[in-house]
Amino acid sequence: MTKTAKILWVDLEMTGLDPIEDRIMEVAAIATDWDFNEIATYEAVIKVGPRLVEQRMALEAKFWNENPESRDSLVKQNLDKGRSGRTIENELLGFIAEYFTDEKPVLLAGNSIHQDRKFIANEWGRLDKKLHYRMLDVSAWKVVFEGKFSKKFAKPGEHRALGDIRGSIMELKYYLDKVKI
């Protein structure tokens, strides 16, 4: 296989937003080229202790109560299909090895990806070392286009990792379509 991927899109679903106290529950990744064509996808469920899930999600009750389908499906899949974080990190490293060249650090992309990066750094240090210090954060585009041009993208709010990445890619394409070169 030719290693043609240029961007690693990642989205995490976590028990909450504190990268020290909360845990990753779901991860998805999409490898794309610069035209945002999907080359490969990856999804996994990370096993988190039920007591920790309950305690941490209770602290974010307002958010989770507004998104009960996402909350309930994350909790259920955690119990049914969750695997160790170490296993998932190994698989993500394998995904990168298969689709990205070894010469350069991998460019990480997503919406508010800086927050996901904090979790990656805390839980998956070996993966973090493979990533470039620069990131492609779609939320920065959102700030500019909403603030300067009053243009707003209606992104679906699934709060599920793979769907959220596809929404982020659609959102960046929307902003890029507005740019005249």
C-alpha cells in the first residue's frame, strides 16, 4: 500500500473535559489526503470502569442530559465492547504506520482538537510523540467565519466520534469553499 495520507482526523468522546480526571471512552480516526478524501477509518471503544464513568459523567450532567442518546450508547458500548487503552493506542500506532510516511510527524486535525490532544498526551504518550506540534483546528476557522463574516456552518451534533469527524471535514470544506484564490 502506498502511504498517501496527509492528515489524521481524530475525535474522542470522553467522560468529561478534564484531561487528568476524565477518560477517553471512544476514539475514531480518519486518514485523508489534502482534498479530504477518506483513505482509511478507525474506531474503537476504550474500557473505563463503570464507577468512574458514572462519577465523571455526573459532573457534566447538564451536557449529558441534553444528549441522552449519546450518553446511553457510550455507557452501553463501554460495558459491552470496551478494550484496554494500551491495545487501542497500539492499534492507532499501527494505523499511522500503515497510512502515513515515517519521515514527518503526523498532522492532527479536528474540531477543538487541542482538547483531544490533551487527552492523547495524558493517556497515549507514544501516540502523542508521533504527532506534529502543529494542528489543523476547524474551530479556529469557525471563530473567524462567524465573527468576521457572519457565516455559520450547521454541523450535526452527534457527539459520536466518527460522525463528528465527518462533520468537521464537511465544516472545513464549507469554509474553504468561501475562500477565493
